[in-house]
Amino acid sequence: MHSAPSVTYPVGRSRLIGALVLAGLGCGVSAAVLGAVQASALPWFAVAGLATAVMAGCWAGLRWWRTPAGHLSWDGQGWAWSADSALDGPSAPFVVLVCLDLQTALLLRQSGGMRVARWFWLERSRFPQRWSALRRAVYSPAIHEAAPDALPDPQ
């Protein structure tokens, strides 16, 4: 069985996630305003709902805006992350799990190697020429060389 060829793919803010955050903010504010109109007897409840919707939307927007940019690389053994910022150096090899596959977008989660899981939202539009190679690498099993003592005894 052959492994997928090496590939490096750019990672950054996703337009799809940005649109979903904006839509969620709009729906939350609309629901709070509709609730305020319907429940005129409890204006403090409507204000609290509107404040909660705005705060949640701002938090989600800020998280989206701070999405780290970098490159996800597959070398046949495992995945590595290199951030564009000077603060993060290249990471040790790790495994990614496919959490969502929309054919033109992938949501991957780093498995192991960190206390907090790192998530990668990859879109075909970021680098269409490498999308097929990336998908092959995501679904390719990593090659692990067995240690000599890990082999069963031939008895």
C-alpha cells in the first residue's frame, strides 16, 4: 500500500465560518428584538436577551478573526503545523481526524500532542491546485515503522 504524497496546505480564516458567525449574530439579534416586541411587559428580559445575543456574536466574531494562519503539512509519517507568526515554531508530527467533510471544505481536529485540541477548517478555494492531494493525504493512513521488539515471536 502506498502513502499519499507530501503536501502543504495554507490555513487561515474561513469565509464560510465568517458567514455563519454573521448569520448567527443576525438571527440572535432578530430573535431578541422579536421577543422584546412580543413581551412588552418584561423589558429587562428583552434587554438581557439582546445583550446576550450581541455578546455571543461578538465573541464568535473575535474567535473567527483570531484564527491562526499557517500551513498544515503532510510528510507521509504525520501532520505538522507551522504558524505564520514568529511566536510559534513548527510542531512535532501529529495525527488529524476528519470531523466534517463537505467535499469543498474539511474540518479537521488535531489528535494528540497538545493539551487543547487544535482545529483546522480547510477550504478548496484557498489552494484549488492542491485540494485533491490534501484530501488524499487526509484519508491516507500514516506509515509507522514497527519496532523490532513489537513483532510477534515466530514460534
